[in-house]
Amino acid sequence: MKTAEIKELSTSDLLERIDTERTLLVRMKLNHAITPLDNPQKVKQVKFTIARLLTELRTRELNTKSNS
């Protein structure tokens, strides 16, 4: 997911997406422990996506505090 796409999401969609990505990460780690993934880099990509989502969420939080 690109940064531009993340910025277009509403805050509620952002929270929902973070939850979905975290669930996916846990599932991928569990599956990888049992049988190796075809592409282990996918785990890294999901972590990176979660970090992007959390960064955008934090940025919005700081913007609302500074505007108040």
C-alpha cells in the first residue's frame, strides 16, 4: 500500500486496516513457523505497511492536537 493511498483513508478505515494487517502478520508468522513461506519478504512488507499506517495515524493525532 502506497503512502498516497494511506493518506486518502479515513481514520476509522485506517484503524480497521491496522487491525487487519496485524492479524495477517500473526497468521503469516504462524504459517511460516510450520511451513516456510514461498516469499519470506512478505512478512517484512506487512511489517512495513503496519509502520506506515501507524505513522499516518500518529501524524493525524498530532495535527488534531496542534490545531486545538
